[in-house]
Amino acid sequence: MKRKKFLGLVLALALVIGLMPRAHAVADPPATSATSTIVIDAYSGQVLYEDNADEQRPIASITKIMTAYLAVEDMTLDDARLDETYTISEHAAASDEGGTSMYFVAGDQVSMEVLLYGTMLRSGNDAAVALAEACADGDEDAFIQRMNDKAQELGMTNTHYSCPNGLIDEDNYSTARDMAKLAKVAMENELFAKIVGTWYIELGDYQIENHNMLLDQMKGECIGVKTGFTTLAGRTLVSCAERDGSKFIIVTLNDQNDYDDHEALYNWAFENYPANVLCEKGETVTTFHVGNQDVPLVAAQTLVSSTPQSSEAPITCTMELPGKVSGAISKGAVAGTITYKVGDQVLGTVDLLYDAILVN
């Protein structure tokens, strides 16, 4: 894995991690045919490129990203709930309205796993409605409210959902920026990432193939997430790809050439924004002296950020630690934070944890 790691020996609350000057300037990103575009670092959320990223637009079936994410938000990879079965309602069975479908019939007994893969791979409109009903005791409207509540919680301030499948364009809209925020969080969920990165799966009598052709076009690099299309929205695509330790998310709305545009943007991003590991989960960042003890402080998570090839600015980091500690402190308790920046741009903030029991 070609990654440069930056380690800081902390002697004060603010320090500088030097970056060697890069060999060449960042190239201009390739042009696209999209109405709205955004490219972000999947680790830090740092925006690398945007064009009209805040225009509210109909989003078609990429709506299903929120539907599936809410369903798996608290699930694990081998969660027993994946095997639970649900009865397909007449409403869910009739909800494809001529769009993509799993062709469920009212009364079918279908597992949660089939509903999830049917929603995200085949983009089944009936599967998405059935999934919403399964997660809300049959109350689709209650699930839609949860979708909107989660959007607000994630800072998706220009988003509104009116259905779980995206088939209805009216009052169901988002922006490229908001969808990138959602995709970043969703792809951090192992089960969600596993589902959207699957090309083909057989589950009982169901053979489910992914409609996201970018998985094949960028085989070994694209790892998700979802396509969409309606006449009003045009072609919508949210994707995620990784190479040499870098991972990016791209969103295009109303893009007739979305697969080729995404591949071109990924090649540009990988070339111009190499990954830098700022800290790794469990690594000792500094020691905290209290009384007669030197207690190691470790990073609570790994933070990877992408810095431009042309950057000559140093990466700086600032720690916030308590001025005074009293009483016993358990190993794993939060001691403070460390924030990494390039100039005024925040690359990310990570909690620092006590790596030993502290008694004072």
C-alpha cells in the first residue's frame, strides 16, 4: 500500500508535521456532462472538487441509499435479523409502477437479506417499500419521517424524502453535497459496504445482479454504491472507489455519461491527491504526564486524508487536553482530541484515549 505516514512527537499543544514539496501542480479536473458534481475524500470528508453541488434536484433511486442505511444502521455483518422474514404487502408488491422490480407478490415471505440486496443491487422499487415497511411495523410514512430525521441529523440540509425508493420525483430531492455526506457515513457501515460492493448473489430462489456497472468498469477499485434514473432526474450516480490507500466518493446528478465521468474523476483524484495516514487506531500519539505517571494517549480511530500533489503547506495538528486531572480514570476513557489541518482547512479530529489506568 503506497501511503506516506505522518507521525507527530508531541512536545506542545500545537505542532507542525512537515510535508515535502510536491513535484507538480494539481491538474484541472476533467469536464463532465453532469448538472451537479462533487468529489470528496471518503475518510475525512474533505471536498476535492465541486460544481453546482448545492442545487436541489430530484435524485431517483439513489434515494435507496438512505433506505438501506437506516435498515442496517445498527446491524453487524452476521446479524441474525438478516434471516428474519417479512410478508410482502399488497402496497409493496404494487409499488414498482413500471420501474425496476423484484417482482414480489403480495403474501410472499421474504428475508431481510433479500430485501436489502433487492433494494441496493437490483434497485427493486417493491423491495425498497417492503424494506421500509419491515423496519417500521408496516408504516411506510413513519419510515419516511425517519429518513428525513436522519438527513437532518447528518447535516443534509438541502434534502427531503417523500418515498423510500425514489420513484416519485415530487418533493423527493437532494444535492450532490448532501448525498456525498450520506454515502460517507453509509460506507463506514460494514454490512452496507458489503452489500453495495456485491456484483451478484443468489439468495434462495432469488438471483440478484447489481445494476451499478461501474463495479465492472473499475473492477477491483469501485466498491459501491448506487445508480438511479427517472425522466425528470436523469441519470444519478453515487460511487466509491479506492486505490493505494486512497478512497474517494463521487456524486453526479443528471449525468448522461456518468460511468465514464466517474472513472475519469477517480483517475484525476488518485493521481493528484495521494493518501496520507495522519494517525492509526491504537497508535500512541503522545504521553500525558500526571503526578508521577506518564500515561500514553492513543488514537481512537485511523484518520487518512488526501493532500494535493502541489501542496507545500505543512500539516499542523492541535491537541486539546485537560489542564488538570483528578480521581481515577479508566483505560479507554477520552482524554482529549487532536485536530489536523492544512492551513485553515480541517482534515479531521480524532479522540485521544488513555491507554492505561490513571490513579492520582
